[in-house]
Amino acid sequence: MEKKKPGRPSKNDSRRIEILEKAANCFTQFGFNKTTLDDIGDALGFNKAALYYYFKNKEELFSHVMKFEMERLWERLNVETSHIAGFETKMLKYFEIRTDGWIALVKLNGLSKDNLINLNDTFSSVIMSFRTNEINFLTAIVKGERIKHSTNEIHSFLNILLDTQSFITMSAILLENIDVDMDKLAVIKKKKNLVLKHFLNSLMSDQMPT
């Protein structure tokens, strides 16, 4: 069967979203190194050359996939925590969703050490934007508790908390080479919740962790 041409790019995002979704599936299935533009073209039903209308190479496409997936994670975090009452419950839910989202992103990547070095600028830009949104969002939640700390103190606290939570999650997953055992994952999540509760108790008692 002859592969179709997608046509020239337009301001309509539906085609780009379709490409990003199919590319994400391919990267998750094959990993970054083994995924080719031919694989992605096959998944879409058109030839590799057509992808160059939208992205100049696999690296650029991957960076857009990462940005797209992180935007979807951010939307999920907002939607699924917006109606939760109670400070601790809301924060626990936020980090539960965040953990699941980061696990999915790690599986999507399948990156080697060299990949991480070569794509560092791309990841740094996307992750820093995501972190800024997180800090602002979580600061609003914390300030709703009428604590005595300044905004700068809250930001410092949240950066420590986010780094700690990320370290626990990512270290455990990477040590398992992305082959996540569900029982072990449950233990990791339990430990993450204990750390989170400790941080929150410190915050509410006006004793900021350092």
C-alpha cells in the first residue's frame, strides 16, 4: 500500500498532536536509540520524508514529544488536584500523580548516558519550565494555609521537596533499568509519602527543613 502524504503543516494542531502521540508510542516501545523516523512514519501511515515537513530530525521530534507529554502531565496535575480538600491530602495526591507521570516519562525516554548528555539543553529547558509552574502552583496551595514563611522561604522549601521526591523516584527506577516491579514501586511510593509528610509537618510547625 502506498503511503500517504500528510500535506503541508498548518496552524491546525490536530496533525502535530497525532504525530507526537504516535512518536511517543514508538519511543516507549523501542526506546530513543532504536526508534527511527521510518517507524514513526509507519505508525502514522506515511513516509519518513513527510515528517521533515514538521521536524528537522529525530532529536527535534523527541524534544517536542517530551514537551507535549510534560504539558499533558501538567494538565493532569491541575485537573485531578483542583477539587481535593485538605492540605496534606492535596499534596499527597499531587506527588502521587507526579510520580506516575515521571515513571511514564522515563519509560518514554529509554535514553543512554550519551543521549542524556547530548540532549541536556533540550531537557533543561523543558524541565525548568515545568519546575517554575510547579513552584508557583504549590506555593499557592501552601500560602492557603496561612503559614508565617515568606515567599522566598516557601520557594526554597518546595525546591528541596521536589528534588528529594524526584531523587527517590528516579534513582529507584533507573536502578531497576526501567523494569519496574509493582511491589517495589509500592514500597517506593510509601517512602515518598513518609518523606513528604515529614516535610509538610516541618513546614506547618514553622521549622523549615534544610
